[in-house]
Amino acid sequence: MTQQAPPPAGQRVIDIQGIRKAFGANAVLEEVDLSLEAGEVLALLGPNGAGKTTLVKILATLLRPSSGGGRVTGFDLLKEPERIRRQVGILAHGSYVYEDLTAQENLRFWATMAGLPADAGALQKALAAVDLESVAGERARTFSSGMKRRLALARILLGAPRLLLLDEPYAGLDQRGKKWLEEVLLDFRGKGGAVLMATHSFGRGLSIADRVAILAGGRIVLNRPRASLDLEELHRLYALATEDGG
């Protein structure tokens, strides 16, 4: 598979309008508009049950919206899901590693399934990027939850995505792992990649965010540059939004 260069900074990687998702009579998302540019990190805040995971799955084309649409990585969300999937890496709640395979075997399997280079050099480079090179030959069942999460991220990085969609990315990571993840995401952003991280935490993720959005009651109720918000004001606005929209 030919890996494409990230889009230039300023180009919209996410540009969706009017996204609604209902499961039966239960509407989870209502008229969500959201954009994200190349070289930008967006922290999507919201309480549990706000619809963050649902929105991430729609952006990754794992769920189809009930209405609305737009473009992700330059492709139509409704008409070109396969092309979007080749440009997006998603890190969900679960790591989804194969416990009885080694770290290197996991990557080789994933690469082969995705039609990516599976030579030892490419796999070693991906493992080194997530600081797992020294345990390449060990089975995943011996790994901590944080190590499994890092292995899952190595799989994502193998595909050279333009957009990372991260659902509670710091879950299960110790302090060293959190610092390491920040460095990986900053490097990805510096190369023109875009990152959307969904979280209910006001932890470390905010320190690398360029913009902050709050999802409450199925709607985006705030979307502002991170630099325009001090932490106290953000806590206040979050409390107001989740009280009104939760």
C-alpha cells in the first residue's frame, strides 16, 4: 500500500455537519458540527454517556449516522468509508491484541491483513516508536494493560494515518506511559497529523490540545482554542454545560 503524506497544516481533516445518531427512540447525538485541521489536537470533553464514543465511531466509519454528513480526511463520510478507513487510526477502550502472539507477531498479522509492509525492519521501527522493542519476542499475555495499549498504538502507526481518533487514550497508562504518549502525539502533530482525543478527564491530554470542545446532551456546547481558557474557567464552563446538557 502506498502511504500518503499528511495534508498540509490548515487543511481540514474533519469537517462534519448536522450529525445525528439515534438508537431506536434514544438520540445519542443531535446536530453535531465539528472541524479539525491538519497539525491540530482537539480534546473532546464530556461525561460518561455524552456520546463521545459514538462520535468517534462515526468519524472512523464504524457507525453510520442517522442523519447529517461531511468529510473526513478529504473523503465523503457516507459515500467513501473505505477510503476514510485507510487514513484513520483509532485507539478504542480495548487494546484488541492477540494474547498468545508475541508483540512482533501481532504487528506482522495486522500488517498482513491491512496490506502493509510486514518486513522485520518496519515492525521493529513501529515497536521502537512505542518503546516495546526490547519485548518484541514476548507474548502479549505477559504485558501490562499499558503495554498492550502501546502495542495497539504501534499497530495504528504502521498504517501512517492522517488522523488519530483516541478514546480515553491515557487509561491504563502509568506516569511514564502518559509522558511517552504525549511525546508520540506531539511528534505526530508536528508532522502534520491531526488528533481527536475523547475523554472525561481534565488530565494530561489538555496540555497538548490546541482546541477544546465539550460534548453534552448529544451536542457540542463549547469549542474554543485551548489558549483562550484557563483551567479554572474550563472547569466552570464544563460544570455548567454538563449540568444543563447532561
